[in-house]
Amino acid sequence: MTLLEQFRLWLATILPGWEWLAYVVPAIVGIVVILGFVLTMVIVFIWYERRLLGRFQIRLGPNRLGPEGVFQPIATAVKILLKEDVVPEKGDKVLHWLAPVIVFVPVLMIFAVVPFGERAILADLNVGIVYVVAISSISVVGIYAAGWASNNKYALISALRTVAQMVSYELPLILAIVGVVLMAGSLSMTQIVASQDIPFFILQPLGFVIFFLGTLAELNRCPFDLLEADSEIVAGYHIEYSGMKFAMFYLGEYGHALAYSCIIATLFLGGWQGPLLPPIMWLVIKALVVFSTIVWIRGTLPRLRVDQLMAFAWKGLLPMAIINLFMIAAEVLWLPETMLWIMGAVNLILAAGLILMWSKLFTLGGGRVEV
Amino acid sequence: MAIRTEPFILNVGPQHPSTHGVFRLRVTLDGEVVVDVEPVVGYLHRGIEKLAEGRTYTQNIPFTDRLDYLASMTNNFAYVLAVEKLAQIEVPERAEYLRIIMAEMMRIASHLMAIGFFLNDLGAMMTPVLYMWREREKLLDLFEMVCGQRLTYNYMRIGGVSQDIPEEFLPALKKFVAEMPTFIDEYEWLLSQNEILLARTKGVGILPRDVAINIAASGPVLRASGVKWDIRKADPYSIYDRFDFEVPVGNVGDCYDRYWVRMQEMRQSVRILEQALEQLPGGEVYAKVPQLLRPPAGEVYGHIEAPKGELGFYLVSDNSIAPYRFHIRPPTLINLTALKDMVIGWKVADLIVTFGSMDVCLGEIDR
């Protein structure tokens, strides 16, 4: 029973005749708490990324406003809010207005099933992880709509890239999740966390790597940041956005990063579990570790080309994810539960072997087209 | 059933993060594939060639700073060499050495910028650039010691250089020369074997050897295509025949080779700097040259190996104090003529990368 359900039952006992209130109040409380958490953490993430990236690039990063520049995101937010809202004259005005909403709302909805503690979860759905996959795909529609409604060629290229990229990378991502689900024996996020006495990234390293790379593509992060490719298509789908609408994309992007960091922490790093500190601190720490890795990659690697991106998904990640899935299914079926460590060792060897084999046999290639 | 599609025109520039200035590419795209490219130049035209005809030979030196503003010192060098050739002026030996030291420092600084922004075009957002800037910053500090400027130096004079180096210059330069190879190692360690960089640049934007020769390409762009042509070796000017260095040559002519050639050239420049520092003699730095120089009537073409290629100055004198004709051969404008052949059929991302690997400077193209 989650904390909110307990709260609802308690309200029902003290408010006889007002049972509907016992449903409304906990829902509002839950939404407010989650919104507060997400927006605060997004601000922390924005500040953290800029500072960390500054360190990677031998500079300081924002350091003027407040201690260590912690108020810089607030200054940025104020600046963005004061900007004029420009709508392209020949764009689709309704879609142009709707697109940031479609991008931002699903991001918030993901947090409904993220477990912050043993019983601290907004909705303990028995299909939690399926819900996450389904909801997070919706923002693609928003990005596509933004690119289309802007009536800008750069934005259109970006929108088309988005669809191709998301469809391709969702497959290996889901196959990696299936491996986790097989081992946990449940689709519920709380059950997945509860079953991780040994975090799953040790037991299925290949699945973890595939999921992480798929996540980078889902988040449009380097080296898969083709839709915002600054040096090619300038800013991609949000090139025609300014003011609060741009801020929605910005928040959505970091909210998405936060959501996926939390989900990686939940699926592979043991979620809220950990000694001494309160559960939510553990989740935040793990999410920050994941996010730091994402920033590190952003600060180091160049970008892939669009055909190479596709090749990497379909020829690289997808076959590996399928092999990984069958391997884990076989292990879950035949290995006894007490031999988990053997399973981890076998999977580590498998991961190393497969990655080595692919790096030797597989080239990203691609190239010139006759025109 | 085939869907009817049609190519569309995309304006890359004049305001675009990857045009390295104000340059416009009118690109016809079929989806992501480049069908046609039409470069549009002239957004930075200042009429330097015409302006120079109304000014004395010495007054024209600052104009050359504004050509390739990432390598001002070499522009000075090319111009004063041409004038000295025209007026047959002997330059003191110490000045020759100082000029070579400045030119090679400038080559390193220019190549650092070229490689850094090339990586930026590849999508490694800012990190390589900022690491390259760390070293370029040291070079700019050195230039500031010598002439008080960090971008437009106006250091060389007809008959020498404007002033001798200050005493703190040589120790600082020696420190830089000693450190630089380890920094180049660091760049190569980060970049040269990077899987994504290899995938994005190997075999991309190939400029074949014969095409490179036919369009009169020069500099790293030509050498990456496998032509061993470096004016420092082919037609030694100043005192380059006294130094021992190699000319790195690529073999395919793709973006990676252009990147690699620049990386190796920095190592060779460090070698030249080492030798020049050892041999640096004392003495005067400025020959006795009349304030209002009147070269004998005639014409001259002086060329040097600038960081971006063969930079030439064609001067015609009518025995007055100003040149009758002042023509610049900018290396990057001529290299850029190959762009169309190199990018057709590639993706739009390759277009940006190939353009970045040409290392153009718009100050020089539009002049």
C-alpha cells in the first residue's frame, strides 16, 4: 500500500459522507509534490550540467549569481519569460502553440510511476514500465508538430530526423527492458526495485549498456543529438520558438533527462535502495551519477551522421539486444535463483565478447549517394 | 507506388554557426542528400585591393592584417616580402629569424583554430575548441609581448620588423616550444583514433589529387590530397632553406587527411621554432629604408606558404609612393572552388564537415 493510499483511507475515516474528497485531496497533494520535485530537480540539473560541462571544457561555468552560481538557472528563467513570443507568420499557429505542451506534459506524467521510496510512489501501476515506454513516446509527436508548425526548413529536417531516430531506438530500448522484466518477474516499478538485491547492471551489463545508449538517443543527447545539431540545422525543431514556449521545450528536455536518469536508476541501479541515507536521496544520487555520465559524453564525443545513427540502431544495438534477451531468458529459465553471481559473470563475458565482436566486424560506414 | 518528392533549397548562412564568418551556401537538398551547392560570397567585402592603391607601401601593412585575421602575421610577412622583392631591399638576419618565428607561431595558432572548429562542426560542442584555445591563448600572449596586439599585429615592416623582441619573450617561447608536443599528443590522444570522428571523416569529402592540382588548391587541402607541394620547400623564401623539417602529406584527400595534415604540420612548426631559437643571431632588426618608399617601376609576385595555403601578393609599381595595382591571391577562396565537387551526393552533415575541413577565413575570401 502506498503512502497516498494510506492517506486516502485515513481521510475517508475522518470525513464520513465526503468520500469524493478523500480521492481528490491525495491526488492533488501527490501532483503538487511531484511537480515540486521535478521542477526543483530540473533547475538543479540545468545548473549542474553547465557547471560540470564548464569543468570538462577547462572553464568555470556560471559562477556569478549566488554561491557557485546556483541562481543562474533562475536568472535564465526570468530572461526567457521576459522575451517576446514570436509566432511565424506562415506557420500553423494552433500546432505551434500546442507542440510545447505535448512535449512537456508526458515528461511530468512519467514521474507518476517512479518509486521514490518503498511506498512513496504516486501510482503503483502493475504495468508501470509499459506505461513509461508508452508515455515517453508521446513527446515525439510534440517535436514533430513543432518542426512542422514552424514552417522552417531547418525545423522540418529536425522533425523528420526525430521520428526516424525515436522509432529506431525505442526497439533496442524496449528489448533491454524486457530483460529486466524477465529477471524481476513483474512489470511494476516497485517490484522491479524490490527484486534488485544485486543491482541489475551487474547481472545484465549488456542490457544496461544498450538501455543507456537508447536513452541517449531518446533524450537527443550527444552523440545522438541530431535533431538539435547546432552546427548543421542550428537548433532544429525549436528554432522558431522563443519566450515561454521555448522554456517549455527546455524544461521538457531536462525533465526528460531527469525522468530517464531516474528510470535507469530504478531499472538497473537498484532504485531507492541503499544504506544510511533516506531512499529519495539515494534515487537522486543515482540519477545524478547517470546524468553526469550523459554530460561527460556530451563534453567529449562528436555527433553521428543520420545514416550512421540508423545503422547503429538497426545493425548494432538491435541484434545485440535480441541476443541479450534470449540469453537472459535462458538463464532465468534454467539457472537456480541462488546462482545469481554466475549469471552476472556469464553475462559480463557475453557483453564483452559481443561488444568486441561488433566493434571489429561492424562499421558505421554509409556514404555518398549518386544524384 | 513511388511518392512524388522534390528537392528544396536551404540557405546555410549568411548567419549560421558553421559558416566561419558571413558566408552563404545555397544548398539544394533532396531529403538529407545534397544535390547542388552554390556558394555566395561577398558579405565581408571591404575593397582592400582598391583602397591599397591610394596608400603608401607602409600604410598598406595594416590592411593585410584584416585579410586572414586568424593569421595576420603571415599576411604581413607575405606583403613585406613582395615589396622587398620589388624594391630589392636586404633584411637584417635577426629580422629574418624573427619573421620566421612569428610565421611559425602563427601557423600553429591558425591550425589550432582550424582543428578546433572542425571538431565543432563535427558536433563535439566546444570542448576541443576550448582545449585548442588554451594553447592559442599562450601564443596570443606571446604576440602581445612582441607588438602589443593580440589579433591584428602590424608587426612586420618593409626592411625588417617594427621592434625587437622584449627580454621576457624568449624564455616564454622556449617554455611553449618545450610544452607544445605534449599538448599535441593530448589532442591526438583525444581525437585521432576517436571512432565517431573516423566514421564521420574517413572517405568523406574526397578531393582527388588531379582535381586538387587543376583547381590550383594549396596548403593543407592540397597536401592532404597527396601532392607534396609546400612553398617553404618548393620555392624557399626568406631563410627557410636553413631549417630541417618535413612536409606531411595525406594520401586520400578526405576530411580526415586534412585534419591529420594540420596536426602534423603543427609538430613540424614546433621543430622549426626549436631550430630558429637555437640559431637566432643578434643585431639590427630594421634595415635603413626610406620613409616614403618609391620602388622602381615594374611588377612582382611574392608568395609564401600561409597556414591556409599559398598567399600571394601581386604588386605593380609605377615608381610612385603607392602601388599602381595591389592584388591578393587568397588561398582559401581558390580552395573553396572545389567545394561543390566534394559535397554533392553527401548528406547535409557532411557538407558542414567538408566545409569545416577546408578551413576558410571569410576576411580573406571577400577582402
